Amino acid sequence: MTTNTSSTTTTVDEAASLAATAAPRLAASSPSTRAAWLEAVADALDGRVTELVALADEESHLGTARLTGEVARTTGQLRLFATVLRDGAFLEVVVDHADAAATPPKPELRRMLRPTGPVAVFSASNFPFAFSVAGGDTASALAAGCPVIVKAHSAHPRLSRLTAEIVTEALRDAGAPEGTFALVEGREQGTALVRHPAITAVGFTGSLAGGRALFDLASQRPAPIPFYGELGSTNPVVITAAALADGAAALARGLAASITLGVGQFCTNPGLVLVPAGSGFAELVAAAASGTAAGRMLTPGIADAYASGTARATAHPGVRTLLGGDAGAPESGVPTVLATTAATVLEDPEVLLEEIFGPATLVIEYADETELHAVLAAVGGALTATVHAAPGEDVAELVSRLEPLAGRVLFGGWPTGVAVGWAQHHGGPWPATTSLHTSVGATAVRRFQRPIVYQDAPERVLPEALHESNPLRLPRRVDGELELPA
């Protein structure tokens, strides 16, 4: 197995060739075998956490506490997918025995999900571990039985190389075939990776512009492939009058903490907050956030984009700047609280509803339910939508308006922070993501599988998961009845 880190297209070809050779062996491996591989990677990363965190902090400036927790999140999700593999339900095994008396006559059909083949994964800038080289996309693709080629992010190249070395060594020592994992670097290599005929799917976390360009490349291939992109999200929050009456100051403090966490560089940052007109809530948020100093952002490019976004919003004649709005020190993100009205937003939604990636939020005051619903109708797809209401308050209609917008609807709390578990969904309608799937949680594995049905097949050619005796002890549905292993 090799870790490829040179910046030539030949390296992409080499990595893709090795991955294509390894793909049948990964597809034939048992879930329990792949579970052991993932656990070996998790153990190896945990064993070098101090070294990894120190290097990550040099490149990202995110702090040792945050980064140490992120390593734990990363190894935790590797172990979650090991559990998913041993559970076996992810294969969705279904057996229908032949029935000549049915109308029309039914042949024997055996169905399951199979790995798609080599997967390209693009690392994110804001999570050097959890959405990077050994992050959720890599873990879920390997769990599915797909070789992975990671395109390193330029924000943390040395960390990417070290992580790749650890992953490569752990997989090799655990018995994974050569070609199971590789790393490439550079924008041109990323483009070549999406175009390479051996690649069967792409996982991406990044900007709307970059993701859309790669999405289009994946769609324009002679044989188009799925592109699972997480691109951008404003994560609207709706606060009712009753909720404000119960505790406006506490809500303001919670929002201020959420938008400034990690210098606002979270994909779930609450960028739009809708409140009743005349509540004075925006001023409370500005006061709560005023004590938070500007922080260094992940890259100069992100800092420049943040400065441009806040400048564009603050220059709008219908927007009030209550905090921040200035450029601050080079490469820094100044906490910014803006306020406007629903009527102003509806006059210029393209500017005012655009995501500003960083520690900023726009408080939108609505005069009535009609204005609230009109603004929500103009908001693009989001990863999250949040409701703050008083206990017992009837928000059924509001929830029905939010459900089409987001993949996760929160009641109370703030959306920054994405738990890793069986029930999590981290996705949403365009432009939040390019698909219906999640990039976090157990069902993320579904992105890199495809259904296949074997009709009247002799058992000797079937995957072991479809054998009549169920030797892998998998949960399955047989002739319509769910069977669980004892």
C-alpha cells in the first residue's frame, strides 16, 4: 500500500489504478474484517494524538482542546462504522423465494447493497481531522468496502501527510490490500481525481463555488458519478415572541456563543435569526458578543471571503451594523451582528440571504406570520433549522414550514455541534448539499453502496451475505418477514 503525496497527475493515475485493483478484494471482504481495519486505524490515531494535535494546531490555530476533542470524534466515528459493519443491517439483505403460483410467477430474487468502487474524498478546511483524511467520508466509504483516495486540503498539508501515513500503516498492518487508501495533493490533482474513470463517487465538504465546479465535472463525465457535496448553509433560527418573553437575554447569550465558536467557522453556524419586530433582540446579541475578540481564521482565503461578505452586507442601506463590520487584523474574523427587516430581505434576498462563513449573524425582524413565512420561503436549503418557542406553544405550522428547508430541525439549543450516531442526518436541500444523504452518522455508508439483485442465481456465485443459511448472521427480510439473528 502506498501513500501518494506528489503533485502530478500520474500520481492520481497510480492511486486510481491501485484502488481499482483493490476494489474487488474489498468488496469480497467480510463486514467483520473491515470493522477490524477501521478499529486499527482508530487505535493508531489515538496512539499518536499528541503529535497529531500539535501539528494541527500549528497549521489551523484551532487550539489543543478543540483539536484533541476532534481527534476523539474522528476515532469515535471510525469505531461507530465498525459497529455498523458488525450489525450488518447496512447491507439491506432481502430474499424472496421463487413462487410459481404468484401472478405473474415470481423467480427467486436475492437483493443486497454492494460497494460502488473507488471513492474520491475531498478534505475540509475547518475540521482537520473529522472531515479530513480519516474523517467521516473516508470511514463510511471504507466501511462500505470502497477504496479511498483523499485529496488533501491546502490549509493543513503536513497534518494531512502525517495522518495519511498513520492510516496507511494501520490498514497495511491490519491486512487491508494495497490500494485501499491513498493521498494526493493540489487543485489539479483534485480535478483529475473527479474525472478519473476508476472513481465511482465523490465526497466533498467545502465552498459552494468549489463544490459546484466539481459537481459539474462529475455530472459531465462520459459516465456521470454521484457527487456528495456539502456546500454551504445559513441555518435559519426562528424565535417566537413567547420565547423572548421567557428569556431573551439567555437566548442572546446562547446565540452569541454559537456564532463565535471556532471563529464562526462551522457549517452549522446560525447565520439567519428571525425574531418579532420591536423585540430589541439584535441589540442583546451584540452586547453578548461584544466581549469576544476577533480570532484568526483558518486560511487567508477564508478571511478574505469573510471580510468581503460582511462588507457587502453592512453596505446595504437596509442593514444596521450593531457589532463589528470592520476588517480587523489581517486573517482575522471580527464578530459581527447585523439587523434588518423582513421587508428589506424580501426586496434583496440574493444579497441578504447569502451565507457569510465566519462569526456573523443577521437578525431579521418580522412584522407578522405572513412576513415570517415569506422570508422562510426565500431561504435556500440548509443543514439545520431551529425553533425557539415557549413550553407548550403551538408551533406545528412553523415546523411544517421548516421541514422542507433542512435535514435537521432543532427545538431549543443551537445548531453548532453535530453528534455522531445512528440517527444523525447532516445534509439538506440545495445549496446545503447535492444529495438526499448524510455525511455524518451511521447511514452515511449508504452513499457508497448500490443495490444489486441476483435472480435464480446458484448459491456458489452469490456473496456470502445472501447464502440461504445466513452464515454471517445478518438481519434480513425473507419472503416479506423480518428475520433477526438469534
